[in-house]
Amino acid sequence: MRQQTASRGRSYQISGHVSSVYQISDDIICGSVEGTKEYDTVVSVSDSLSSRCTCPVGLDCKHGVALMLEYLERLKRGIEVSKPPEKEYERTYHTLLDSGSKEFLLPAPVIHNRTKDMTAYLQSLSKTN
């Protein structure tokens, strides 16, 4: 993931472009992010950090970064993140999950304290050298 992608994703999150956030399981979140149009995005944090999106980029895009940062912000504020409605999951997110491939996974921190580690990892991507 390029630094510009992480930085733009953070800008999207701060500007309120994330319209929904759901938690499918302990290591998978999904939601919608407004870009040129509304894009559906799934982020996996199982062994590595990766995202799939309906945007033209498709993999590890700014929408995935924005979704992850919004998820972390909600956890920080104590806001519960629910599962997606079943019909929405089947229609949208299940398809994105099935289209995933291990070859697109990014290296991620060891996730013991998930919120702290993911935040630090994403922040490190947005810093310029």
C-alpha cells in the first residue's frame, strides 16, 4: 500500500465519507464509503491486513483505510459495531469476501492489542519518508 493511499484514506475518514461500518467476525469488518460513488468495502485483519472494494482500484485502496480507521474510531468512542443485515451481507459483502485472494495480503503487525497495533500500522503508512 502506498503512503498516498493511507493518507487519502485517513482524509476520507476524517471528512465523514464512511457511511456504514459492520463487523462480520473478530477479524473482518465491512461497510460503505463514499467516493466518486458509494463503494462497498471489506477489510480483513486475520493474519495480515488487506481490503477488497468495489472501486476501480479494488484492492487495498483508500476506502479500505477509511473504513478501518472509522472502525477504530468507533471502538475508541465505545460505539458498538453490529453485524450487517443478513440480506445486505449476502448481496454485497459475501461476494467481496469470496473474491479475495491470499496473494493480495499486506504485511501487518502482530495483533495482540488490535486497536493500538492497527492504528500504529496505518499511521506508519501515511507518514512521508
